[in-house]
Amino acid sequence: AIHLRDYRAPAWWVDEVELDVSIADDGHAEVAATLSLRRNEAVPAAPLQLDGEALELLALAVDGRALPAPASFVRDGRLELADLPARCRLSTRVRIRPDLNTTLSGFYRSKDGYFTQCEAEGFRRITWFPDRPDVMSRYTVTLHANRERFPDLLANGNRVAEGEEEGGRHWARWVDPFPKPCYLFAMVAAKLDRLDDTFTTASGRTVDLAIYVEPGKLDQCGFAMHALKKSMRWDERRFGLELDLDRYMIVAVGDFNMGAMENKGLNIFNTKYVLARPDIATDVDYMNIDRVVAHEYFHNWTGNRVTCRDWFQLSLKEGLTVFRDQEYGSDEYSRAVQRIQEVRGLRAAQFPEDAGPMAHPIRPASYEEINNFYTATVYEKGAEVVRMIHTLLGEDGFRRGMDLYFERHDGQAVTCDDFVSAMQDASGVDLAQFRRWYEQAGTPRLGARTAFDAATGRWTLTLEQSNPETAYERRLQEEGLRFERGPLHIPVALGLLDAHGREILPTTVLSLTEASGRFEFDLSAHGLKAAPLPSLLRNFSAPVALDYQYGDSDLATLMAHDSDEFNRWEAGQRLATRLMLAGVAQVQAGSEAAVPDLFVDAFAAVLAKADADPAFAAEALTLPSEAWLGDQMTVIDPDAIHRVRTLFRRTLAERLRSQFEALLVRHEVAGAYAPEPAAMGRRALRNLALGYLMTLDDSALQLKALSQFRDADNMTDQFAAFSLLAHSDTPLREVALNEFYARWKDEALVVDKWLAVQATSPLSDARARVRELMVHEAFDLKNPNKVYALVRTFCAANPLHFHAADGSGYAYAAGVIRELDPVNPQVASRVARAFDRWRRFDDGRQAYARRALESIRDLPGLSADVAEVVGRALA
Ligand code: ARG
Ligand code: ZN
């Protein structure tokens, strides 16, 4: 394991990098690099150490003098040179094999072009280099390749020269004016179509924008360009941050491990987050594209201008940039709905992470493989931590903190502490205790008790936090690292309602800093006869699990009246969770579950007000997921959960049928499709209603779904109907699956949807189908999007079948992971995370899961990526 406490500043700086990359026609490439080295006088002299992986070293020279036997300088994947002059130029020449690089890290081939992914440690697969983010250099890059096959030769910065070469080849030279860490390096050699545009910045500079896509897909990049320009304007307005480049490029590639990458001036994106057209992309896809384009653009300041000192600080750029893209989303769409979706995502991915073997704080103290730490914790919980700072400082204080952060650290590689210090110094808010959020793993539990004295009108709130030990601290102890847990600084936003649901205390932010705290309120002015109803943790003011004994009818009141929209949604989720878990207990005890009237009535009340805010209603009418319900149980029972959730859905549909049917009619969206918030909300609500109605096994409704599937002019409506039909136990299922595939088999991203729908099927043959699809022409183990769509979706979003009692889901997943590990360890490791919850199930399932995990652990040559995940799961 690598430890944060072992961090040492680099012994050598690299001021300049000159790369000359020549792509041969047979699929290999030669990379000649010249590094201008300078000894770091601030630390004791030490040999130069360079990282390299899968490099064939052909030549090595210092200040132009060749060193004989270059390979003799390489030991354990490091090139080490002692006794270098304090300033010198080191030249290396290596051969690399992008055509054989299935890891999609470094320089690799996708379809007919070559692309890079260097974060976190991919640059070492391109050339020998100190591959660490605190070494920042100016790059000049010259690319050579066949002109016919690779007309586009791109790298970071500006193209300064280009020319022809013999043999039908050409070259282009790029200079990036900004020093950068090597993880932000990018280059592309391909034949692409390009969408051009320009943007005039707040200070009046005109910059060139370009989106490069596979030939024939130009009609699918207009929205991404629109999103880019919106993000640029937003960052100017909200944070006063302007683009610093003359040219900003986005390149879309179909083979990509993650979502997208913020390489300076040359973002490389998974096609999933660029390509969109109304007939192939859903509202959700449009929204994701908007957010990811914004996210990568925002990195230009939070990540690139100010970067991370080391990879332990990853959340410095990711948590902050996610917070920024969330705020962008809130300004562009409905703030409440965005918040609900964020919290749902946090609970679906981050809470379980904290509760499982991979638990870590947003700034971990150790790791084995950094690629395993691009996690929900570092990203989403990291954003929650930044959001709490925002809550404590207020918008103005936060903005002053950002300004000071850039004033102090522009051009530097810094730590999370530096960020918090800037926030504290600019605002005067003491954040000393708050820093524990960076060090401590786990989801805090926040207990609340209240007391009301009607005679005096005094209302008392007692808050208690507990921070349960996680797998993270247990491991630190084993590694001999001392660690002290303590109370966190938790901002708790509170409002109070009277018995009629009228607000008597508007949102007030309390700071809980001790293990427990008492807060008293004088409510005598309100002449209350009964205790007020607290609306706690408004807008989800902290990433904690709240324990408060709300009565069922209190929750119904909050659902109907709370002025905080997030808590209106939250109250419904709380009520549904409680009643569904009671149903699960009944089923387990051998009786039938029932849906209480109070719940149907509360639901009906939300439905009755749905027209006022369809997007919100669609969220409020969505029941908590099976996974969330399982996470609330001591021993997860996937079968009982599925049965009860299905019963709740069907009962609601039976009791509220006419209301749902009325929504279908009322919220038909007229006119051409536009990915615009109001229409998106109406489509979401309408399709949610259709989903409820489809539980009724009514053939008229099924035919309605079939005609929506066939006639919709947009993928949102088509896909909603398609998934319902594909999950229905009727002959229409095959009709829908066949028609959809026949129509879309040439659109890779739509085929991913077709795979994902089958992976989430609740029908009894789901596992068998998924296995069959592994050998279907539509599947490709080498393509991450395909693996995510089919395999990861099955493991992560189909708890009923992945956790099948006969262990078949586990055996299947283990088989895929073993096959995938030698091909692409990063993707294999992501799939392996599906086993995070294995100890939460009964003994029978645990035995199967253990066997599956051990079969992976015992694979000869297992990657560090998967070894870390599986090792922790078994520990
Ligand atoms: N920095 C990229 C993004 O969030 C993620 C790249 C992660 N890549 C990886 N191989 N772990 O915006
Ligand atoms: Zn990011």
C-alpha cells in the first residue's frame, strides 16, 4: 500500500517536455521524449526516478550523449539515473503498442483512431516520466502518421506547425502554453468529423471551440456544444472564471473506461456523454451530457489551473468540481429535483461504500491502486463536504474563499487542507474541526429528540452524532497507523411547522460540533397547543443518516406542507421505507403484506398536486429502490423485498388508476421534442404513470405502451415504453426486444440501452438471458460501455437476480471478472465492486459469494486493481 504520510516532494522538476510521436502503419508507435530536468534544491539530492510501464526502451541519452545498455538502468518498472548534473536534458526513445493496449490507459486504439487516457497513471505507458501530479511541465508535441488514415493529429494547446512527409504521411506540432502535470496530457490521431463554433469570453476574447466525433455523427453533437457554451457562461457569472485558452476541443471516443477526461484544452469523452439526438438519447442522457460537459469544463480551473499535489488529494479537484457541476445543474434545471437525484445517488452508491469493505474518507490515508479511488466517496461525498462549507459560509463567503484559493494557488499542485484554509481565511469561519470530514470514513448517524413545554412555549432539540467504526479504520490499525475518531462539525438545517403544516420557523442552520448538543427555541409567540413538527436536515444539509421518530401522520404532513421541497420528498421516502420494511417483516413471518390507507392517501395527495411541478412529482411518486430497502435491513432478503415493492406498486396502481390515467392524457407533450426542463418533467411524470399502470396486467394498457414504443418521436418516450414491455411477462416482450434491436443495432449507445434493459429484468430468466447476451454480436468484452451496460447493470441494479439464492449470479459475475481482468483491470475492478455487500446476506448466499470471490483472488497474475477490491472484500 502507498501511504499519504510517505509523501515527499520530487527530487527533480521537469520544466519542459518535447515529445515526438510517430505512429507506424503496423500499429506500433515510437515516442522520443526530451525532458528538461532541474534538481529540486528544496530537498536532499537524490537520483532521478522515472516511471514506465509496457515501454520498450530503445535509446537513452543525457545532454545528447547516448548511454549504452539503456535497459540496465531499469529496475522494478523504474528507470533510475544517479549523478546527473543539476540541470540537464534527458532523452529517451521507446516503442509502444497501442493496438494491443486493451487497458484503455495510456495510448490505445479505438476503432480507426488512437486516443489517450492518462489520469491517473497512464502517462507512464507512453514514455518514461515522473508520473506524479506535482511535477508540472510545458509540453511541445509533434505527431506523425499516415495522412489518409489519420487526418486529425491533435494534442493539448495550440497547433503551431504542420507539414507533409514522404510515404503519404504528415505531421503536426502542438504547444501547450500552460505547465501541467502529465495526467492532463492528451493526444489523438484519427479520422474524425468536427463541429466548430466560437465563444466570446466576458473579457471579450474570442475562442475557438471544436467537438470531434466519429464520421457520420456530426448531427449528434449539437447539444454538447450548446452545453459547453452554457457552462462557459455560467462559470464566468457564478465564479468569475474565464477560459484561459484560444482553443478548446472535445473528442468523443467509443472505448473509454470512465465518463470523460479534462485534459488541458483537449477533453476526451466517452461517446455516451457527447452524442445525442432526440430519437436516440433520452432526457436523462441529455441531462448527463450537460452535466459531464460542464464538469470537465469546470476542471479547467478546479483541477487544471490548481491541481492536486498527490492522488490522496483527488477529492480536492473532484469533490469541488462535482459540487460546481451540481450547482450548474441546479441553476439550469429544478434545484429541488437536482438535489433529490444527487441524494438518491449518494445513498445508492456512497452510503453502501461507507458501510462496506472499501470504506474510505474523501481523503484516504492509503491505497494500493489509485484507480480504485475514483469513487462515490471521493466524488459525491466530496461534493457534499464542499456543499457543507458552502452552507456554513454562505454564497458570498464561499465565493470569497474560491477567489482566495485561486489567488494563492493558481499554477500550483496543492492539498485539500490548502482549500479549506482558503475558505476559512477568506470567511473568518472556523473550520478547524470541520477538517475531520476529510479524514474520517463512514456515514455518521444523527439522532434527534425533541421536547415541548406547552406552558412556556419552549421547544428543545437534542442532537446526537455517532460515527460508527468502518472497515477503513480497522485496516489503518492493522497497518499500524494511529487514527483518532471524533465528533464532526455537522450543519443541521432546521425548520418548524405547526399542526396545520404552517411554517413557524424558517430554515435555520445549527452547527452540531460535539457528540451531542441541545438547542432551545422560544416559541411562546406562536401560542402552540401541541408540539411543533420539526423539518430536520433540510435540503440534506449534511451526508448523514438521520434517526428521528416521526409518526406516520407527521410524515404525511411534511409530505404535503413542508416549504423545503427536498424534505417533502424525503418525508415520502421515509414513510414508504418504513411501511415497506414492515411489509417485508410480515412476508418473512409468513403472512401477506398490506399497503396502509394512510400511505395511499398521502400518495394520492401528491398526485393531486402533480401538475404544479411534474418533475418533482415524478420523484416524489417513485418508491425507494430495492437496494435501499435492503441496506436498511440487518440481513438483506432480496426476494421478500422484491415481492413487497411489487405489491406496493400494484396496489397504488389499482387504487389510483384513474388519476394515473388522467396524467397520461394531461401531460402529453405537444410539438417537437426539446430537452428542456418543463417538457422533461412532464415526460418523466407521464412515463412514471405508465409504469404504475403497467403493473395491472391490463392488455389495453399494454397495447397503449406498445403504440407509444412504436410511435414516439423521441427516445425518452420510446425507451420508457420499451423497458416496461421488455419487463412484462407477455408476448409483447419479445416483440419489443426484437423490434428495438432491429431498429437500433447500428447505434452503439442505443444497443447499450437494449442490453441494460435485459440486465435489469425482474423476470425469472434474467440470468440466463444475460449469459446468452455475453455471446451475442451486440456484446464486446473489450468495450467498457458494453460491460457496464450488461454485466455491471445486472450486478448493481438487479438485486433480485444477482443475489439469487442458488449463487448463480455470483458465479456468473466471478466468471466475467476473471475473463476481463487480463483485458482491462480497471473495468474488471469496477464490476468486482458488486460484491461490496456480500456479508449483508444470509449464510447460504455468503457461502456462494465467498467461493466466487476466492475464485477471483486465486486467479494467477490477478491485477492490482481487482486484487485490492477482492482482498478487502474477503478480509
Ligand atoms: N478526471 C476524470 C473526471 O472526473 C476522471 C478520470 C478517471 N480516470 C481513471 N482512469 N480513473 O472528470
Ligand atoms: Zn472530474
